[in-house]
Amino acid sequence: MTISPRTRSRAARAFVYALLILGVVIVTLPFWYTVVTSLKPQAFVFEIPPRLWPSPATISNYVEALTKENFGLYFLNSLFVATVATGLTVVIAAMMAYAFARLEFPGKEVIFYGLLLGMMIPPVMLIIPQFIIAKNLHLLDSLTGLIVVYISMNLSVQTFLLRGFFEGIPKSLEEAALIDGASQWVIFRRIALPLVRPGLAVVAIFTFLYSWDEFPWAHVAIKETSKRTLPIGIALFQSAHLTEWGQVFAASIVAIVPVVIVFAVFQRHFIRGDVGSGMKG
Amino acid sequence: MGTAWLFLIPGVALFATFVLGPLIFSFRISFYDWNIINSGDSIWVGLENYARALGDPIFRRAVLNTAAYALVTVPAQIALGLGVAVLLNQAIRGKSLFRVLYYLPVITPWVIVSLIFEFIFIGQGGLANYFLKDVLHVTDQNIRWLADPILTFVPIFLLGIWKGVGWTAIIALAGLQAIPRELHEASSVDGASPWARFRYITLPLMRPTLVFLTVVLTIGGFNAYISNLLITNGGDPLDKTHFILTLMYEATFTRLDFGYGAAISYLLMFFVLVMSIFQIQLLRRRVEL
């Protein structure tokens, strides 16, 4: 019996889809279970057998979490910190990257390699001295203290990434402007920056995800309830109310939505190449 | 030349204050019995903090736990991520939807996914036990995953793998797409089976990507922290389940032993550095064979 090549390739393709879908089920099942649990009334959280469909369903966990608990405030804190840190990182990293790509100055290589060192340090090992420095600068218990550290922790990777983008722009454009008497700042602002927009999108995605996710530093630097960010709020709520998983997960789902939106909007920019290199979450 | 500094000052100032300065400062702290209230009263102890860590059974156990985590999760992430990448590299529909779905665990905050896995592995009424006991019947009583110094690593390891596969797959996919299509077409004309093509064309050409993934994932593995902190409460039971960083955190911010914590973090950086160099050497050498 012979199998035609066509049948065989069709079978192979069905096999590829089957494996991919199996993988997606494994990857998404925990999320699905989280959503379902967040919609269950407290009494049904540990029902036996555990159900993968909430019945009865309720949104009371969301209402509780967002009104009675402080998750609404933590959400705003996280949004503020992540947005400001992202915006400033994009600007500061772009400025540095442009200087490394286009300007000449003494000590250029030394400074660049010093900066690269930052990519190799395990972030948590800096927490002890960061805590002491932040304490002396009165930056503990303040959102500013989170923002400056988040920017600093991202500068190495993002400057390195953007330098590559700036070096990819043809020099002739800038040279023409320079002859017309434009300053370096104007060239950076009006010519170079718009041309590296895809790179800026990648920087924005990664810095936002990082700032939204960051736990160790916020855990150390913030003690005041009203200054907490979402990861801290959720972790502390869970350890204080061990059984109220419905509310924990309602807050978690609300916390996931912004990163999914940011990722869905910007993903085409970074999936194209291997620019995700070295930026593991 | 003056202009260059205008571009550099904001970034360099931040980096020096919050990254480079702390790196040097931390090194100094590691040689002291550091006094957090009045740093002037700190006592120089030389290498004692390092010696204490290396002789401490809790630290040694934490190193073993962390090494086991890297040893299990890194190969698993690479194997599964490579598998997903090969599948996504076929001519299929819905590629970007698949990519987003596989990437979902990567973008979800560690705190949240840690709590999700803790919930699934709860002893009484958890989904994992229900599945093993009532669906598969491989055990007749609930397994107490979270109270056992060995079993508690099951959810932690699984979480590490589950969260990292999407990222590994995206990087591997970029590597696959860089392989010239003609190579595959030529060998398939020569009658090579898909497995032979994967083994003798894809894998060797993917070596730089695989080296990169091994090094970056191992560094990530040794820096694992949040999942352990939330799932074991940082070392429970009896400080047997620490990772290096949960121990560093506890020493520093619970016991306020800053010098000891700083020494642990430098030991970690030393391990990671040595291991990265070793891996790069080893994996590079195989290319030449």
C-alpha cells in the first residue's frame, strides 16, 4: 500500500497543529483556572471535585478586591511607576545610545564597557547597598525611589539595544543636517529619534513589563501601605488571608490585563528579530 | 565634545548611583560586620562572612537546591522551547496567536504565577492532587506538596519550566529563521529524513543560539527567588528549601546581617560568572569537533 505524498503532508500538518494546541492547553490551563476561581464564591473555592467552570459565578471577588481592599490604589501606584519609569528610560537610554553611536568623546569605550557590566550583575545582589543609598537619599517609602532604581536597572540593556538601532541609520541624513547648521540635539530629536521608533517600542515593552513585575526592590523599599505596588499588595494580601483565593485571583487578573494589552499592541515590533536577547523577565 | 556629556549625564549619573556604586559598596560591606544604624561603628571582619557562608549547612543546602533548579529547568526549557519553535516554524496558520498564547506566562508577573502554582498544588482540594488521585488514581491519598522539603520543589520547578518555555521558543525561533532554507531543501532532495535534517543541519547551525540560551537561562535559574519565597515562605520547613537569594534576603532583611548577606550575593555572582565562562568554553569547543 502506498500513501500519496499529499496525504502524508496533510497528516504531518494535522500532527503539528495537534501538538501546538496541546501545548497551548498546558500553557493556558493555569490561567483559565485562575479566572474561574476568581469568579467563584468563597465557599466554592475548594469544592470537590474542583470545577473548571464557575457555577455559581459571581463578580463579588472583583468588587471586594477593588473597593474594600486597596488593590485599586496599588493598581494606580503600579501604573504611575511603570509609566514614568518607562517614559524616562526610553528618553535617557536613547540619549546615551545616540552619544555612543554618533558622538566622539574621551573615555567612550571605558564608559560603554562599564555600562555593559550592569547586564551581568544579578539584580538582587544590589539590593543591600541600594537600600542603604536610598535610605540616605530619603527615597525609601516613596514611588520616586522605585522609579529611579527601575530606570537604572534597565539602562544597560536598553542603551546597548538602541545603540545598534542608531548605528543602523544612514549617516548621510545627519551629515546633511549638520551642514545646514543644526545642533546635535536637533539632529537627535528631529532626525535620529523618529527613525529608531521600532527600537523605542521594544525598550518601552521591556521596561514596562519589568516595572510592572518587579518585586524584590519594592518589597524592601516600601513599607507604607498606601505606596505599595500590585505585586507587593497581592503577595501580602495572600499571606494575610490564606484562604481567600477568589479575591487574590480577582486582583491578579486585573493586574495581568495591562501587560497583556501592552504586549499585544507592541509584540510585532519585537517578535521580528532576536532583540529579546538578554531581556528575560 | 561638550555636547556628548549633555547626552550622557542623566544616564551615567543614575547608573553610577544605583548600579555601579552599589556594586562596589556591596563588596565593601561583605568584609564588615555591618552596622545598619551607624555605619561608622561597623567592624572589619576580613573574609569571615565568606567563611561563615561556606561552612554553613543552610547555605550549602541552598546552593544545592539552586543548582538542582538550574539543572532541571534549563534543559527542560531548552528542549520544550526548541520543540515549540520547530512547530511554529512550519507553514501554519494563526502563528501570531500561538506566539502570544505561549508568551502569556512570560509576561505575567512572578508573584501572580507563583500564587497560581501554589494554589494548584495545595494539599486539600488542589487541582494537582485531584488529578493524580481521582482522575489518574496514581495515589490514594492527597500529597502534601507544600509541607515537604523535597516535594515542594515540584511546583517550583514546574513553574520555572512553564514560565520560561515561551521566551526560549521565541529566541529559538529567531535562530531557526536565520538558517538558509536551501540547506533543508537540498538535503530533503538527497533523501534525508526530517529527524536527520534536524539532527545534522538544524542543531549544529543553532549552536550559537543554544549557547546563548544555556548561559542566559542558567543565570536566570541561579537568580530564582520569588517563586521560592512565596511557595516555601523562604526556606520552610526548617530552612531546608532555600534558594541562594531567599537565604540572602532573610539574612539581610530579617536578621539584619548585612555583611553576611552581601558576602552571599558576591558568592552567587562568582558562581554565575565561573559557570557562564565554563559553559561558553564547553559549548564552543564542541563546535570545532
